[in-house]
Amino acid sequence: MNIALIGYGKMGKEIEQILLQRGHTVTLRSTRSTPFKAADLAGTDVAIEFTEPHSAVDNILKCFDADVPVVVGTTGWYMRMPEVREACSSMSGGLFTASNFSIGVNLLFKFNKELARIMRDFEEYSPSMEEIHHTAKRDAPSGTAITLAEGILENYPSREGWINEPTDDTHKLGIISRREGEVPGTHIIRYISAVDEIQLVHQAYNRKGFALGAVKAAEFMCGKKGVFGMEELMQG
């Protein structure tokens, strides 16, 4: 496959290594200083986009315009998802988007929902979350934390929404975001009572798991139209 890399930072370089190991060709390496046009995607099978929240939607639309499916790892732009879904439909585009491409994290999403279904019947426990990332991460809370929060909220009727700070409001789910230098990406779900605490924790030791997931998503998306995510990929 011919793959375009939109965003060529640490993650882009990690993805490139795996692409080459799996026999793919990198046809484009776009950076902030070397932006791309839709025409630059000629001959490309799939694009992989890891940039910044403010540029992600424009990049996605350029891929749709070029009739190239795009795998998007950037988070922080999801408030524009309805607009992007509409464009994907009207332009016959292909979009694969996920808040996290790690297989381990996607297993965490499943565990998180199941734990929330169990814990909602135990009112003495109060749920909260914490996410810790390196200082270069631009969005807070992380897209992964938002997905985890949504998984709790859909199974926890007493919580009406999340807030990005600690809270004693029993109708809100508090998310603490920390940015601490070169630390492992960490997500912690806590259920705290007056007598004990239950934790569900995931730590990412490096970027390889995310990069491999993005490459598998690109392989999955070749020739596809419509909107897909990790649930479809993990189902095969």
C-alpha cells in the first residue's frame, strides 16, 4: 500500500517504521512547515493523520476531496464530528477515527463499561478519573479520557456529564488532567468509598502500540467508504 503521513512528529516517525517493516510505501510526509494539498495525495491508498486539533478537520476534508480514506489519530476536534460525518457522506469519503489506537486501551474501554455497570448499584462508591501525559500533549482531557468518561456516563445514570477538574458534585464525573514531562501515558478510573478504593489503570510505556494500531487501521481502510472505528477493526 501507498501511505501518506500527515504529521511527521514522534508518532509519525514511529508509524513510518512499522509501515516499512510491513512492506508499505510512504508517499508523503507532511509537517507544519510542509503542508499538503489534495493533489499531493495522487497515487495514495490511505492517509494517516496525527497532527493538532486545530488542523485535523481541514486535513480530513482534503483527504475526502482527494478520494483517499484517512485514519485520524488526532484528538480534541470531536465537537466538529457532526460536520465531518456529513462531509464524509456527501463527499463519499472514508474515515477511521479513534481516541486511542492501542489494543490494550480498547480492552480498557470494554473493562471500564463493564465495571461502571457493576458499580452503579453501589452508591457508597464515587467515580472519578485521572489522566497523565507529557507536556507536549495539546488537548486536555485526553481523547482517551473522554471516551472512558462517556463509557462511565452511559452506564451510570446518577452522573449527567463530566468536568475537567476535581468535583464534589454528585451529578458530575470529575477528570483530573496532569502534564508532567516525559511520563508514560496513564489513565486511572477510581471508585472511592469511605472505607476503600477500587482502581482500573492503564499505562502506555511507549508509542509502539498506538503506531501499530494506526497501521492496522490503515490496512483495514484501503478502498473503504464511510466512518469506522476500533470496534470494527477489533471485530476483524
